Amino acid sequence: MNKKELISKSDFIFSLGTMLSNNKEEVRNSIIESIAKTNAQFVYMHPIDNIDLKLYYTQFIKYEAGSEEGILALILDAFVKESTSDIQKYISNLDLGYISAESSAGEEEFEEAYSNSQNCQFKTLIIGDDLIEHPRVENIIRLLSIIKKYTDFNVIVLDNNFEEKINSCECSDLEEIEDLKSFDGSVVYRLIEDESTEDLIASKSFAQIAKVANNDEVYLNYKNSKVKKIIKIDEKLHGTIAISKITDSNEEIFSGYRYKQVKIQKVDA
């Protein structure tokens, strides 16, 4: 059974680390199909709410950029009930209060998701591309391998190479969850799409914090990168993370982990 078929027959779907935007149309359509077919519950987890999914998700868990390792620890705690003694000891020693506070995702949200999943027969966890270049990717792979082995989730990884790493992981040598990095100020999310644009899609909140207006030309400054963009305020976008649609770029700002703290500078300033 291929990934599309697995998703479309699911009656409980978790999605982590993907906005399910245009280039994930097939995955998004499979989720919508499962909701129509099985009345599936869909839990969408991401730092950015997706207005196109509001009609479909039953629960939205918003987390801070960079905290995916912590989010997986919260999933581990909520959904892994039986495993090895070492893993259960690891789970019992997790500082859930700290992880929850720093990730801005409450323990009770995952308890609710677990409770809602109890009567479901075919559960799927979709893992997106945001995690691939996370600084803590090695421990993320270990956490995912445990979730795959010791829960009843069908774990669907959208990137094939990342999937192979998870499948070949031995689950050993779990590391403590690293102190979660704070992404304060102006944050830009690199959204991989079929076509790049010069637009920086921003909410009103982002524009106010960055002191910019619609159609302003700005530079995004990140370490040695300086990239020109045009502010486009999207009334449907909320929060303080702006979106830059990119296919490919050699700029440092658009390499590595998808979220970057940047300094915004008006072109005419």
C-alpha cells in the first residue's frame, strides 16, 4: 500500500513538520479524502496555522519554531505506553514541564489527542521535511524510530532518504532533549515550492514588529546573507513568522533548518 492509500484509509492522522502547501497537494488531498471516507480526526502540528486546513483539522497544536525535538518527546510520553525498560525510564525522566513551556505546546493537548485516538483503528503520523535539517536531527531520528516501533501509528515520512534513516535506526543511545532555542524577533520560514517568488508573505503582526508596510522592499539579513524581498501582507496569516517561497538557493539564509531569525532592513533606509 503506498503512502497516499495509507493516509486515505486512516481514521486518525497526526501531521508534524509540514505546512501541507501546494507541493504537498497529493498528501493534503489524501487527508481530505480520509476525512470524507472515515470521518478521520486530523491533528495538525506546526508553528504556522494553515488557513486552507481550518475546515479539516479537528485539533491544531501550535509549537515554537525549533522545538520539534521537544514535540516528539511529548508524543513519546503520550503515546508510548509499553516499550523497553530503558525507554520507559527515559520517558519518566523527561522534564515535561520545561519542554511544554519552551515549545508552547501543552502536555494536555497531547493527552487530548491520545484520548481521541483510542477508538480509532488506523492511525497515521505524517512527518514532513521541516525536520530533515534540524540541528538535533540525529536524536529526532531516534525518537521517531521509537514512536514507529512502540506505537500503533503508521509513520509516513514524506522524504524518502529521511525515511530510510528512521527505518535503519537502532533506537539506542537516546539523548536528553536539548535546551530549546528561542526564535524571538523576526523569523522567516523557507517554504519549498515549485516556484520561487520575491515576496515575503507576512502577517500584520510581523509587519508591525518589523516596522514595515505592504509592498515595502526590504533586505533580509542573516549572517553573511543579504536577500532582497517585497513585503506582502496576507490578512489570513497570523503570528510572527513570515513565509518565503523558495525552490533552490545558494544563500545561507535559505540553507539548513527552515526557520531563520533575521534582521529586517528597508531598502531605502
